[in-house]
Amino acid sequence: MKTGIDTIWEDRKRILGMPISFTKYYLSEDRLFVQTGLLSMKIEETLLYRVTDISARVGLFQRIFGVGTIVVHSSDKSTPHIALVNVKEPLVVKELIHKHVEQMKVSRNIRVSEFLDDGPSAPDPCAHMEHK
């Protein structure tokens, strides 16, 4: 990226394993960028300390071509989900993003707590029985 921002990782969306698309991905120390377009460019960014979850998916054809998709969920209102589609070495990249997310949260003294919610609770099947 030619903005003077130092990047830690860069890649493009790959087609048949080759980086021939106009979608580029960048990771800096504190942000994740997605740049799309050739003549008209759009750049979206997410601050790493806002990331809430990261997952990787590697389908059959992606495995054949050595690529995968990383999905990043964040508390950012404008881009709550970012998909890094068909990137090379997706599990390595996922761990790299995770490492920098944790570093940014520690540097900003952000306490991470996880809330587990399985949706509405099911009725207790034994609730009608009398306890003696």
C-alpha cells in the first residue's frame, strides 16, 4: 500500500491459486485493510483492537490451490465482518492477525471478556416432576 503505512503482511485475492485479482489485503501493526477496484478504488479498514473473532475456512478446491478464507468479526459499525478470500497460507495468516489483535488489546489496556449465549434457553424436561 502506497500510503506510508508499514505493512506486516500483504496478499491478493487469488484465482486458481494465482494473485491476479484487484482485491488486496494488508495488515499493519494496528489495522487490517481491504482494497478493492482498479480504476475506482475502495479501501476499508478495521482497527485491530476492535476485532472480536477470527476464523478460517479451507474448502476442498481451496486446499488444492493452497488458499483459504479468513473471516474477521469486529465491533466496527461500518464493517463488522471482513472476509479475506482465497489468501495463501490462511492458518498462518490467521495466527498472525490473532497475535497482533492481542498485542493491540494489551497495549490499549482493553480487557477481553467473552459472553456465551446459546440463544433462548430450552425448557427443562424434568421441570414438571416433583422432587421428594
